[in-house]
Amino acid sequence: MKMAVMKKYAVIFDLNGTLVDSETAYFQAYKEVLDKHNVPFSIEQFTDYFSTRGKKLKDYLEDIGRTNLLPKLDVLTSEKERIFQSTIAERVKMMDGVKQVLTLLKDQKISLGLDSSTSRDNVDQMLSHLGIM
């Protein structure tokens, strides 16, 4: 006699660029911080360094020859985080169709997971702001 096997499914989503459009918010936060130190920074540079190659601020500063700012890296990063978090409501948007997909999966009792390289505080604030939590 065969036993029925109950299959369980789960879906794991990446946060930035899949569930939420946070690129503008992150870019603007970096730009505001770097502008204070006369560091050139364009959306193309942001996309190349941070989005495409997964580089960090340290890498960017080294590559453009602004190593004088490396001792301030923690301060710059903290300021970028503060700016980002304070502008989530106006700059972070839910990607089209996300609410419907999440509702469909929830209705089907499919477990959901989330992956992100951003801080837990940022994740919580974005999900809360967008009503995804």
C-alpha cells in the first residue's frame, strides 16, 4: 500500500529589486552623503558598483582615489543609513504585482521567506511601510 506524500512548498524572495524598488532611495542617500565631501557620484556609478557588482562604499572611494575618506567610512555609512531610513516613505515603492503574488501564495498556504543584504532595521521599516509584514 502506498502512503500519500504531503508536499510542502516555500518561496524565497529577494527584497531589493524584487519586492521593493529601493534603488532610488539608496542612490539618493549615498549621493547626499558624498556630495557633502565633493565626491562625484552618478546613478550609473551606483548601479555599477552597488547593484551590479555588489561592491561597497569603501571600494568606490578606493577606486576613485578618495582614500582620505576611509577613516570616516563608518560615519559616512551611518549617515547614509540615517538618510535612507528617514526617506523610506517617500522613496521606496512596492514593485508592480507584488501584493497580488503575496496574497495568492498566502491563500495557497505556501510558506514565504525573505533574503536581503540590507540591515534588519531597513528590512523591517520597508516591509512595515509597504504593509507587507
